[in-house]
Amino acid sequence: MAGVFRMQLEATANTAQFLSGQADDLAKELADIARSWGDLSSKWTGKARSAYEPAWE
């Protein structure tokens, strides 16, 4: 029975580590998107800018 629990703990730890890496990757990707949006929207004026601005505030 102890072996079963050990395997579950290892699987849980492995899954947690994988998900942590995925979360880090997602955070980096979102930061890149936000940076790209900032670069792009700083050049826009009028309706083009105001149409998308609220979603990023």
C-alpha cells in the first residue's frame, strides 16, 4: 500500500512541476502580447485606438 501512495505523490509532484512550467510560459507569452499591443497602440489614433483600448486597461 505504501508503494501506491508513493507513486501518487510522485505523479502529483511531476504534474505540479509541469503545470508550473506551463504557467511560466503563458505568463511570458502574455507579457509579450501586452508589450506588442503597447507598441502598436501607441501609434494608433482615433476610433482604431479607442475601439481596443478598454480591453487592455
